[in-house]
Amino acid sequence: MPEKSKLVIGTRNSKLALVQAERVSKELSNIHPNIKFPWQDVSVRGDVDKTSPFLKFSGPSDAAKNIWTEEMESKLCSGELDLLVHCLKDMPTNLPDGCILGAIVHREDPTDALVVKNGVSYKSLAELPAGSVIGTSSTRRKALLKYKYPQLVVQECRGNLDTRLRKLDDPEGPFTAIIVATAGLNRINLSHRITKSLPASEFPYAIGQGALGIEIRADDESSMGVIRSIEDLPTRWICLAERSLLGTLQGGCSSPVAVNSVVESLSSEGLSLRLEGIIIHPYGSSQVSSTAVSTITSDADAEMLGKTLATQLEENGGQILLDEIRALQYGEMKSD
């Protein structure tokens, strides 16, 4: 198949998304100088509705994440766009017919970061006085905070990173601190705002957090060859294992499923990966956790590790907990 002269990249129109698209474009251009990689921003539903909590978008699978991808995927399928650059954590594990996850690239620090209001001296969640208000839009973060720090008050805080930081620093605003992805702050040169990176062993992160996913049309073999040139194989396997865990559990954007992936060794013989998973009740009333370890030498190995951990979680009480979460989400949807 002949090489194309131009591949148009689609991205959300936030500052972070544009920085990520530009990075992918530049790296692809360095390797493929005969191809142009312009990018086009697209307004998506998740950015338009900045007030509704994520439980509003919940469903029986991870289709909730379509609020970040659906409009771009429509343009991808029509041929208007050729590549979509997403934060991997925002990508559904089940993509629309005709679309595939072509490559996984550039995983930054996957942890969450505590950011306190300007002028506030507290350095950790444990130091915050009872009643302090923590802002986050993530159901996972809300659940972890309620489970581990029930003395704190958790409130919805939507918007891009700049918007959330403005809400945090507003002298009249309610927030003492917010929790956001470390990777996002690093990518837009705001790492100086990180008060404390939250250890993944204590505050596990979202599936795929910190990595970028490149989505393409399933029949576009030419683009597949181009984007795979910038992919790091261990990163791909780690993220595929995490996504397999989530997909098997059928946890969505609003399902409090968290993970900690630990590389125990990496050699020519493969990747030894310890995958730690946790399901938390949205109210912080209970949680189920488990760990699985495997040596990975292929995509299939990675996906099997995720499925194995999902089965362990379900057998350890996770299935009952997931059923409770789905019933809660269904009740929320009925009341809207």
C-alpha cells in the first residue's frame, strides 16, 4: 500500500490535548519527513457539559467514555481525520465498529497529584484539617478519598486543568485542594504546582492514565505502520493489561476501578509485570483488591493478565460490589 503524503490528527480542543497532539505530530514528522501531520481540534460532549457529575453518563459498560471520543470518531470514520490522539484513560475499551487502538505512546508518570490552594501550607492529604474541601471530577478519586480520608469533603470540580486551577485558587472558592493527573501538569509545564504526588501503592491510578492512545480506522494499514514506529512495546503491554482488566470487569469512566502496574523485570525474554487492581464503592464504604503477576511476551499475554486479575477480583467479592455500583448508577440515571 503506498505511503500517504498527509495524515490529519484529531484532538480535543483543550490546552493539554493540543500539546499532546503537537508532540505526536512532531515525533511522527521526525521519523516520516515525507508525510505531513497537521492537527484539527474537535469539540466533544465531555468538554461542552462541564457541570454534570460523571455518574450521569454511567452505563453497563465503559460506553460512558464516549463523551470524550464520539465526535472525533465520527470524523475519523468519515475520512475527515486519519489519527485520533486521546488520553488513553478516556478511551473506551470497546471502540466503535471500524475503529481500533493502533498504538500506545508517551506514558508519563501515571500517578495522581495533590495540588493545594496558593498560600496554603499543607503538604499532604493527611495534614488537611477535617472538613477541608477537595475538588475532583473523577468517580475513582472521589471513592478513594471517601474510603481513605472520610474526614474530608469531596466536591465536583470539572473543566480543563487551567479551569480547575483557577477554581482552586479563587479566594472565594470552596476548595482547599484538588486532585489531578500528574502527567497533565507535567505536559503543560505546571509541575511546580504539584504539592505531592500520591503513591500508587496508596492511591492507585486510572486505567491507562498518563499514556496516549492513537486511534485509527481498522482498515488503514498504512497509518498503522506509521504510528507503530513511535510506540514503546513495554508501555503497550502494560496498558493493554490494564485495559483488559477494565474491559473484563466492564467498568466505565464512572466505575471506581483503579490500578497500580509494577514492572518487576524487563529483558529480552519479556516483561515481568505485577498488576494490582482495586474496585471501590462510590460512597467509600467498601473495596476489593487483588494482585496478579505474569511474564509478558505478546499482546495476548498482556490481555490474559488483565483477565486473570479481573476474575480474581470478581471471585473475591468484586462481582457483588460491581452489581451494587451498577444498581446505584441505574438509580442515579432514573432520577435525572
